[in-house]
Amino acid sequence: MSIAFTIPQSIVQAIRLPEEQVGPELRKELAVVLYQRGYLALGKARELAGMEKYEFGQLLGARAIPRHYEAEELADDLTYADHQ
């Protein structure tokens, strides 16, 4: 299932961004809010935002949004650290 919704042109024009940046920025903002509220896991939120894990983590840090660090992420980090 995918969801599409329409944003009125007057609102798109009111957003202070070049038109080609509006869609990606709205996806990023939606991803951040859904992650912050616990509706999306980090991986899915960054996927929605169209960002890499590190980049999305940096964005969360810049906004002082705490990471929801779960056992699976710890296991991934430990695996990564073992290979370094």
C-alpha cells in the first residue's frame, strides 16, 4: 500500500524553498517527526527521508532528537565494530 496526498498549491508556494526541494524536504520532515514520536524505526525513517544512516543520525543530533537505540541496532554496531 502506498499513500499519496495533495498539498494545495498556495501552501507549496508559501514554503520558502525552491519548488524542486519541497517534496524531498517534506519527506525528510515527516520522517523526523514519525521517528521522534516512535511511529517509525530508524531504518524506515531514514528510508522515507531518502538519507543514509549516518546522515539521518546527524540530522537527529542537530535537532536534539534522542535515538531509540534498540538491541538490534546494538548488534549491528557491534558487528560493524568487529570488522574495523
